[in-house]
Amino acid sequence: AMTLETTIAFAAVFFLLAVSPGAGLAAILSRALGGGPKAGLAVTTGLILGDFIFIGIAMIGLSAVASAMGPMFQVVKYAGAAYLIWLGYKALTSRDVPVEIAAQASTALWRDVALGLVVTMGNPKPILFYGALLPTFLDMTTIGLTDFLIMAGVITAISYPVYGVYIALVERSRRLLASPRAVRRLNQATGVMLIGSGI
């Protein structure tokens, strides 16, 4: 089961991922510009639901693998750690490409939720990320519903405030994310945290 220490560590990694530029943030800001704060928060809800699905898939799959492999599951854990270090390296060496945000016409809120869900589910990286991250925090042979609820709570508690700040300062955020220097700093922070998690 997750301890206070592993919960805090998971929260720290997820926080940096949430503030990092990416397709999800661009979708949120696009809809916030086109449809207002409610639209941006609806897209955020869709992103969060997508994360819940990916965590569930990763937990069930890794639990089955851990039970089947027994002590050999250490191989999966080391492979996951190596993947996190690789992601960190890629973040540190990535080009500082500004996030392009285009205003879009207003739509129904349920469509904005669906947009957030599609953006997340259309990206295979989250399942790889959670698959690599979870074994570093949890004993996958004893993982349970409580662990899922804790992680879901952390994701929700971080996503809404982080994206809410971006939405509230959407015009300033647009200028910030159009700055290669700001993108570089976010990439550096994310890279260091991912490498630290892997180690």
C-alpha cells in the first residue's frame, strides 16, 4: 500500500508533469480561450478521467505480471526505472518548442470533457509512463483499490488547481508558453524529476 512518503513522491512527479507544456495543456488553453473557464475546466475533467483509466490499466496489468513473474518482476521494475531516466533525458535535451494555442468556437461542456478524454487516450505515452512509475512506488503484488483511490485523489487535487491557474491567467500563460526560455525551464525541471524518480 502507498505510504505518506510514496504518496508525496508520486504527487511531486505528477505536479511537474501537469505544469509541463503538452497536448493536454494546449487543449485546455485552447478551449479556455474559445469557450471560457468552464470549457477549460471541462477539458481538464476529461484529461483526469483519461489518467484514471490509464492508471487502472497499468495497475491491473502490472499486478498480473508481478504475480506471474514473482521475484523476476525486479526486471520490470528496473526496466521501468530505466524508462523514467530515458524520459528525463529526452526532456532535458528536447527542443524548446513553444505551445501553439488557437482559439476555438464554443461547444457543449460534455464535448469539452470528451475532448480532454480523447487527447489523453489518443496518447500512448501515459500508459508507458504509469507502467514505469508505479512499480517504483508500490509493491505490485499487493496493490489494491485503496492505492488507486489515493493516486486518483492526488491527480484530481493537483490537476484542477494547476490547470485552473493556467486558465485564470490564460492570456499571460499564452505569452509564457510562447517563450522558449520558459519552455526550457519547464523541460529542465521535468527532466530532473523524472531522472530522480528513475534513480
